Amino acid sequence: MEKYIKNAGLVLFIIGFVVFVLSLSLSDYQLTDKIVGQQGEGEKYEALQKATKPMEGKLYDSNISFIRDLKKAIKSANKSIIDKYTIAEEIASEMALKSMDGDKFVFRKSVIDEVLPANGDVATEQNKSLKDFTGWLEGKEFSSRKELSDQLTSAIQNINNSLSYQKAFDDYSAKNLVFSMTKASSLGVLKGNIKLWFFLSFGLVIIGALAYFFGTYSNVPAGIKNNHIFMDALTSRGWIGVILGTFMIAFYIFLYFYPEYLTNWVLLVDPISYKLNGGPASHWFLYGFMYTFAVSVMGIRMLLKYWGNAYQLIRTASVIFFQFAIAFIIPEILISLNKPGYDFKNIWPLDYDFFYNYNLDQLMESGFLGWFMLFWGIALIIIAVPVITYFYGKRWYCSWVCGCGGLAETLGDPFRQLSDKSLKAWKIERWMIHAVLVFAVINTVAVLYTFFSGSYSLFGIGTETIKASYGFLIASIFAGVVGTGFYPLMGNRVWCRFGCPLAAYLGMVQRFKSRFRITTNGGQCISCGNCSTYCEMGIDVRWYAQRGQNIVRSSCVGCGICSAVCPRGVLKLENGPEEGRLDVANLIGNKEVEKV
Amino acid sequence: MKKIVIIGNGISGITAARHIRKMSNHAITVISAETDHFFSRTALMYIYMGHMKYEHTKPYEDWFWEKNKIDLVRDFVISIDTDRQKLELQNGRGVAYDELIIATGSRPNKFGWPGQDLDGVQGMYSFQDLENMEVYTKNINRAVIVGGGLIGIEMAEMLLSRNIPVTFLVRESSFWNKILPAEESEMVNRLIRSHHVDLRLVTEMKDILADKNGRARAVVTTDGEEIPCQFVGLTAGVSPNIDMVKASKIHVDRGVVVNKYFETSVPNVYSIGDCAQFETALPNRKSIEQVWYTGRMHGEIVAKTICGKKTAYQPGPWFNSAKFFDVEYQVYGDVKNEMLDSEDCLYWEHENGQHSIRIVFNKSTKALLGINLMGVRYRHEVCDRWLQQGATIKEVVGNLKKANFDAEFYKEYEDEILKVYNSKFPEETLKSTGKRGLFAVFNQ
């Protein structure tokens, strides 16, 4: 019976997954006047209207050509606006000539009115911005015409360069525009039957997966179920693992950098978004939804697999709860109430944009609740992290509460054995994670400096540049593409081990001032290596256990799997007195034990 | 600087090598015909079951040996010339030594059964056994395991992981009942059967029948029953692997005979681990000790002697562990299968038949003698201290929670054993000390 449920589940899962992937190509696209009109008002939208005219009414059967044309149209709208406001660089030389004062060249604003008189709307704006940008040159003397001309040219270039975000669509808003217009232009079977397609994709994947897990694990005695893990092409870096890894890496690249190609998936969760927060779904809502269901469904698998292990059951229930309620539902409800969509369990510096100006502004404009969130967030950093970590170790966060940890412990559990246990990997880990922490702190110092001083330059480096590089390199590439995409290839804690700045901070507390340790049970270790193999953080647990030493490592997230898989009951996660926690090896056996 | 040569890269030989290196600058060579590097023999079953790969069973990375100047030689020792202090290897090379440690381990017992050397008939001890088992258990319908010890039950678990039906022949009336008391032994019988193993107690093998290719096709029991099978596991114990020592001048009996310093009859030659046999067994211990822990302990001690600090083997209280399918077993101290008249015990067993605690003590002095645990983990350090100090049963039961080593949030059974104690000693009852739990951290 179980076998049939399992196989039926697998079939449903595969059907659901195939439908899910194919659903990306299920729509046709047609841009209408109305859709363009909904995007906004103003000059650039008028230009957009004009530029998209050739697309209107045309039926595209693929989003690739639609998006290509749309991007072209936006580019041409931008060009028409920029061309319109661009100031000819040649006038610099003319202005310089007109500034001749004897054998010197003295700049006066009035020369601008001579060369570029404020006639008409465009010229008025050009005239005004040129005056703004040359204010500092007023009355300055130059010895040659070229010197002054060069200064003026560079001012004109600055003005022209700023046009793309002053007057036209900058990269960020162009991206959003492409996404929302593509989504709105979708037509066809998918859009007509969203609920049906939701069921055929997400629904079948979820039902199929659950059936498969129940079929696999029900009616099996409690105990360790690691049979065939290193023979399975999914869990031993075989061909299924490589395909899944490639899929996940591609998913993250599209999600972060090309979400406009994923609009069909976003359409599927639109109804849920409307129910939860009253608005349409964004690609971030889609991600939040998928993330939450991955944690929940794979969390149920974890519960079934470790049935009989109380620590694993309670811990897994905890990560499901924190993801489902605290990270997903409550922020959506807050948004529907027009409050900041705050995740109460996200802690800086993992929550790297907590101190970004837009977040601070939003919190401070949201009344008591906003101020509470601000203080709560700061209290988590300076009180909760050191105090709770002192008593329980960093596990209280990393494997009980954290969203990244939650995904790693559920979706990532089948891949925990793929982490690298070598000494070399540990060396790389130590400098890398602390480098990211330093980067996160510099980033935050920079944005706060900008927030308080209004200046965009700190020690000669643009704060926006620091912010953008952190967002791209760390938050997108490291945490997302590598951290999660590489689960089936490098194990489930790549981000937590090598990159998470909060894990680095928690780890320092755990290593130097905490009651937590994994106790080794005297001389009972048989060096079998199950503990090290299944340590997702790549800790060589056996190295400590076989010499009778407690395991105290900054990276240990306290998942408890080493203790679970140990066939001899050698390992116990516990909080005890600080004395003796770091003692050297004490291998019980011989009466006179040499501490080697 | 002496030249130390160790034959065998198992836990005994490697522990000796590591400790000699820590204490001295002697040249160290380890010779093994089995594998290039030290691996954990106890983990072979997990390779077969797919929990691990061979590389995971190596406790030290491959660079470790060169860094610690421990020279590894992959070869087989054919003879030991103790007069010239020289070994002859299979590849023809000779290796001279100043001090020699023989740590060649065991091999599975074969009691002269007809057909015992057929293809598909083997024990489960070495890396080569694992490789053979991989070959001979492909696409088979049934396996028969002969001999009811720890390796037998592990082999059954291995085969079941590949969905191969198993018939398990055990000579005794209950599994491992020469070691386990009746209740624990019965618990294991139940476990074996609950995993759908065809367990045949009081049954021995008479004969192994061959097919036309010289491969096992059936087993005949002493009752005359013929059990068709394509694989036969021989797990009726192991004995010292000392063929090449027998031909030398070193005195051997069942194993290489050693004194309490692990010295053999020939100067500068030592023997440790499974292959060594004490000329006089220590009280309550066997003359041949064949477990992982004792191998390690022998290695620690012989290293001292070789490094100039002559040290006698003086083990602390006995301990051991195993896992019967999903139920872990731990023992601390001396728990006999049948109690002596001078002994008494407290025994509690969970109604689900998967957890039990047995505490044996001296009837007159009430001193703790041993603790036997099934499906419960206890703290080695605490049990060891109680045993060495001769703690009374009252002290032990009154402080039992300190010994518990189960994972957090697990059910605690110490109050159950307390009830057993209170009913046995109604005149001096003990009170429960309450549960541990999440906030216990504030009480410490």
C-alpha cells in the first residue's frame, strides 16, 4: 500500500513539476493602450506611449520576443527624452569665448542666457540646470579659453548623464516597468484559468511530494533512514542532483535579474496575494510563497524522517512556524494594513537593509508600530543575540528560527552530506565569513553616514556603490544563487557557513562566551564517521569525538543530526557550565590516560 | 631514534603509531595489505548501506600521515625473522625494524563446514569482505547468516537495506545470550523478527551446497532442512589473524601471546589489538580482547612502553556499545548474562519493548557492578566514576539523571527505575529529582 502511495506521489510530483516549468510558456502577449496608460503619467510615459505604438495590438506568442520589443521601446522612449533635453557640448567653447575679459577668461552666469536663452520649456530647463551646475564657477578666472571650456564641457556632460534618471526611466524603474507590463499583457489559457493551472502545478507538486513522503516513511520503524543516500543520483551529486542544481541556479538568476520571464508563475499566485495583502503579486511574493511551501512541505518530510527524535520534531516545527507565520503571513497582513511588511525574526546583518534609508524612513513614518519595529530590530542585535546565544548557543537562531536556516534544514536536508569536511574548507570558511561580516558592517556604516549627513561619499568611495555591490555580490549572488542554488552540489549550508554575517556574529559569541557544546561521551566513539558525514556545516565532528573532546565550534548551528546519526550514543547537544567546556581530550578507557 | 615497524593499520596499530609520534621522534612505518589508509572498520556496514562512502570512513585526511612522518606501506608481510629483526614483504622487499608491533587483527571463524570456501560464502571483517559482499549479493533471492553475534546482526541489517530476505541461524537458544541477560537478549530476538528476518534459534549449519559454478546455492541445517540461498554470511565470531607469526619464533597460542606490557616471547616484538592474547587474563576480562575500544587502549599503552616509559595495561571499568537495528546498546562495568548468587539487579523495560535499563549491584555491599542499557544513552564519565568509586545502588539511583545522555526533549526513564528501586527497598525510598528540560540551564 505504502509503495503505491509513494509511486503515485512521485508521478503526481513529476507531472506537477513539468506543468510548472511548461507554464512559463503558456501565455500569449498583447500590449494595449490601456496597459501602457496604467503605468503612470508624465512626459516619459507619453514618450513610452509613443514608442510602444508599433507593439500595440500585435499578438506575441512568446514572452521572449515580447520582452525584447518592449525593452527596445523603453530604450527608444528614453532616447527621445534624453535627446530632447541634451545640451550640445559645443556651446561650452562658445561660452568660454564670450567670457573673455582682456587676457583672461572670467565666467559669469549671464553668459548662459546669451548662448542658451530660456526660450520655451526645454530651453528653460536646460538654462536652469546649466546655471545650477556651474554655480561654483561664478567669477572664476581662467588663463586660457580651453581651461574654461573644459570645465563647462564637463558640467554639461554631468547634466546630460543625469538625464537618464532625472527625466527618463532609470535601470531600476525600467526593470519594474518591463515586469509589470509583461505581466499585464499576458493572455491565454493560463490567465483564463489561473486556479486550474495553480492546482496542476503547485497543487500537484505539493500533493505529490506529501504522498511520496508519507509512502516512504509511514509504517517504517523510527530510526535513521539514510539507506542508499550515496547511491542515489539525487543525493550524491549524480545526474539528478546536477539537473536540480542547474534548475535552482537558473531559477535564482531569473528571479533576481530577469523576473520579467517568470510572470506566468507570478500570475499563478496573484489570487493568494490579493487575499493576503489586497494587491497583485510581485516576483518577491512568488518567492516568499514558494519559499514558505518548500519549508513546510519539506518540513513535513523532515518530521516523518526523524519521527521518534523529539529534538528534531520540535526544532522542525519551530522553523516551519517561523517561516509560515512570522516571515510570510504577518508581513503580508501588515502590508494590507498599510504598515511596514516587517519580518520580526530577521536580524541585522543578515537583514542587511534594516538600516537603509528607505527602511528607516518607512519605520519612522509608521507611528508607534514603526518605532517599535525599529527598537525591536536593534534589541535583537544587541540583546537577544548575545544573551540567548550565551545560554543556548547559536542554534536558537540558526536552526530554530532563521529563514535561511529553515530552508536549509528542510529543503536542504537531503543534501547535508555533500558539505566539504576538509581542513582546507575550514580555513577558507573562516576568512570568507568574517570578510563578509566586515563588508556588511562597512556597508551599514556607509548607508547610515549618508542617512545622517546627506553626503554620498565616505572616504572618497560612493556609498551607493558600496550598497549596490553588497546587494549584488552578497545578497543576490552569494546568499541566493550560490547559497541555495548549489544545495545539490555543495550541501545545504553554503551561505550559512561561508557567507552569513549574522552567523559570523553569533559564532563569535558561541565560540567564546556560551554554555553550549556538543559533549562527547567519554571513550565510546568508534570513529565511524557518520557524524562528520552528515554535518551540514562541514565540521569534522569525529575528529573531536574520537579523542574524547567536546565540540565547540563557532560554525555549529546545533541541528542535532550528528547526535541522531551516531550509532553509539556518543554525542549530546547541551547547555552546561562554562567551566570545562573547552577542556582538552579526556578519552576514557585506560586507567592512566595520556592526553594526546 | 629507533625504527618502529607496525604490521596492521587498524585502530590498534594506528593508535600506537599516533601516540609514538606524539611522544617521540622515532621512525614509524605502518604496513598493511588491506588499504592504503586507516579507515574505521566499524563503518564498513554503512558503506554497503549507502550511508557513507569509503572516503568518509577515514578518520584522518590523507595528508595527515606525511605531515606526521608516519610512513605507510601497502604490502603483505610473508615472514618475520626475529633473529635479524627483519620482515619479508610479498613484493620481495625486506624491512628492518628495531621494534616491531604486530597488530594484524582478526579474521572470521570458519569451523570446517563443507563448502565454507565457495564463492558467495564469507565473513564481514575486512575491506575485501565488503568488496566481495558487494559482488556476491547482486540480484540474489536470499541470504543465510550463520552465527548470532554483533557482526551477524549487522550483516542482516546490511542485506535488508538492499531488500534481500535473510535467514539467520543462531546456535544458541536466544540471540547473543552468552553476553546479554535473558530480557535484553529476548528484546533483540523480537527486534530481529520485527524486521522480517527469518530467525532460527537453536539451529546450526551442517553443510553449504554448491552450484555447478562453485557458488553457494543452499545451506543445510543440522535438522536436515535445505535453505536455498545465494549468499552465506559466516559470523560465528572472529579469531586472531596470525598465520605469518606462526612460522616465526614468536610464541603463539590462539593469538600472539603477550604479557601485560604487550611484550611477546621475543625481545623488541610487541602485539596489540585483536590478535594479541594475554598470557594471564585480567580479572573479569577475556584473554583476547576483540573490540574497537580495547584495540585503541592497547595502542595507547604500548606506545608508552616503546617510548621509554614502561607501562602495564591497566584498563578502567569495562564498557562496550553496539546497535541492534534501531536500538542502541551500551554497557558500563560488568553485567553477566546470568547473575552470580552474590549479585542483584534493578531492571526496567519500556512497554514498547525498545528501551531497558539494568543496574547490577553487589547484594551485600550494595556497590554498583554494571549498567546495561537498551535504547537509552548514559554518560560514560559518570558511570565510570561510580564504578571506580564503588558507588552504592542508592547513590546511583538517587543521581541517575546525572548519568542520562539522551538528546534534549527525550522522554526520561530514570523515575521508572526509581520506582523499581523503591519497591525493592521500601524501607529507604528515594524521591524523584524532577525533570530536566529547557530551563535546566538556569539551575546549573
